[in-house]
Amino acid sequence: MPNSAVLLDIKSKGVSAEIQLPLSELELAFGNHLIDANSTSLVQRLGPQLKAYLLKHIHPVSTGKQPWTVTINDMMVQPVAQSPSGPYRELTVHLWLQPPPGESSRAFTLNYDVIVHQVVTHVALVSIRQDWDAGLYAGHPVQVGVIRLDPVNNVIPPLVVNQAEGSIWTGFKSMVGLGMQHISEGTDHLLFLLVLLLPAPLLVVNIKWEVFAGRPLPANKNRWGSYGGLTYSLGHILKVVTAFTIGHSVTLLAGVMGWVHAPGQAIEVLIAVSILVSAVHALRPIFPNQEMYIAGGFGLIHGLAFASTLANLNLETSRMVLSILGFNIGIELMQLFVIALVIPWLILLSRLPVYRFVRISGAVFASIAATAWIMERASGQSNFISTAMVSITAYAPYLILMLVLLTGISYLLDLKPDKKDPIKTVSRWPPIL
């Protein structure tokens, strides 16, 4: 037999609750033939009676035994396709539980016996779905108790809910962690940034003439040239990373606060397009010395994708502002961590001829991945490349290790004996600084 579920979202001023009641069990307790051909119109037919029944059997009280106010916001019948007991329909009810003035919403006693008062074998599973101050957010519910009949005493014991240990600092830290997790799992966001940084250590060379059939012809083509030096490389990288940060921070704030709305599918497609554009640029400079503006522009798009994560939390304004700050800090920390792991090796390799192979290989890989993502996100149908990219983050440590080994081997092969002192070796390529 299916169980009931009580999902609690702890807010600073009250508790938002969602109750999921199997119609087959509710009918046994409520009667009125709930399960029939008109189940979908159940709320229209019996809405007032159902509300009265629920309000009679849900009574939260504060720790001082003061009753809370219970308000039913809406009810709807929904199908449940997958369950151990097979498919069934349930009544989903959204309520607001308001404590008395001066009482905390984080500690209360839930007197609840919906269905259980008549169906003695029925069980209601109570979970905290979201509690920002305790670091819990939607998608990671934590079960805090079970409401059932006590057969020994023949009573239904109330459930004590105590989330008093939560704090603003705990919630803020959880948002930092969520931002770090989002980037660590967001292969597309990191790939865009890394591919845009692939040519960052290199100078742009403009070829004005080229020889064709023995005759010089005007060309005016840009090519990636040699290593530009450590100061040039770090300055270029700093500009790109800063511009991307500013871009996604602006739209993260705007998207979460509801100032900007954009269809999710279009945003996801544009993110894949941003990777493809960056990959083409890594092959041949199509916007030389303008990477900062490209990073900022595409950062605006990436920020809208970040915003969807926080917008779904439905937090109060004060908690949302802290969430935006913490989430953004988490994003930056993970970005800087990845950049610190990868960029030093790219700078070292950029001094050697082998870097051309690294740059082209990385750009081609990103182009293939971006094309696969564009096809998947535009059509809604996955392909084998986009499916493989989901699990590639698990191999990230091995890819970084390969980059380190390639750097070491390339430098060992680059060394040659010093003609003046055969014991010493020198590099044939420019110094790092």
C-alpha cells in the first residue's frame, strides 16, 4: 500500500508544506468515492469538504503548546507512475503553517493523523525538503520522522520537529558548496572557459602576404604566433576570467531576482554555441585581443543558466541575497581551483612547439563536444557524444595528470648539451619570463 508523504520547507516566518496523499488510502478515511472516472475533477467536486477534513487533522503547535495557523493554498490530483505498489493517483496539497507571533518556525510539534486515524496500517513519512539555515535545499530531502499508529497504546503520537541548530552561516556555507558543486559538474561551463584560455599565452601574428604559385598575394590573415611571456599570459588570463565573472554575476543576480526571463532550452543551446565559438577562435584568432569582451558577453548567457539553480529554491529575499553571494563565491572558487591546476602547465607548454598540437587537439575536442551538445539541446534527443560528456568529469584528474606528464616529457626532450660546458643543458626556446 502506498504511504503518504509530508514535505516541509522551513522558512524564517513559517513552514511551507506539501502533502502527498494516495487516493486509494484517502478514500478509505474520507469516503465519497474518490477513485472513479471523475478523479481528475476531485478538487472541483469536493474541494471544500477535503479542506475541512485536512484542517481537522493537521494541528502544528509551538514548543509552548500555542496552536499554529494552517492555510491550504491549493490541491491537485496527480498520477504517480513508478512505485513499488504500481501506478496510482494521489492528492497533492500545498499548505502554509504560520506560528504565533514571537514563536520560532524551526521547532514545533506536528499533530497529524490524516488517513492514519481510520487506516491503522497507513504511514506518513515526514521529511525536511528545504531548510536554508541548516544547509538543506530542494532535491536533497532528509526524513525526520514517521507518523503511524502506536498499537500498544492505541494512539498516534505527534512528531516533534526541531531544526533549532540551523544558522545563517550554515546556510551561507551550503550555498558556497552548491556553487562549487555546480561548476565541478558543469562540464560545459568549464570547457568554455578553458578553451577560451587555450591561446591566452600566445601572440597574434598578422600575415599580410603569402606566396601562391610563386607569386606574392595579399593575405591579411591572423595566426597564433609564439609565446608572449609570463606577464602577457597572466594579464590576458586575468582579463578573460574577470570578464567572465562579471558577466555571469550580472545575469545570475538578474535571473534569480526575476528581472530577466529566458527560455531554458535556448540558454543551453547558446552555452554550447559559446564553446564552439571559443574552439574556432583557439584554432585561428577570429577576435584577436578581444577575448575579454567575448568572455563577458558569453558570461551573461552562462549566468542565466546558473540562475535557474537558485530560482527554484523559492527563498525569502534576505536568504536569496545571501544565496546569490555564496553561490557566486562557490563558482569562483571552483573556477580558480581548476584554472590553478591547468593554466601553469599550458603556460609552460606554450613555449614549446608541442603546444600547437595541444591547442589544436583541445579545440577540436571542444568543437566536437559543442556540436553534439547543440544537436542534443536543440532536438531534445541525446547522442553518444553528449552522453559520454556527462561522465567525463570523473576522468578530470587523469587528464590533468596527462597534461603534467606531457609538460615534463616535452621539456626533457627539449634540453640539449651546452657547447661550452657539456655537463650543462640548455633549452632551445625562449625563457618563461
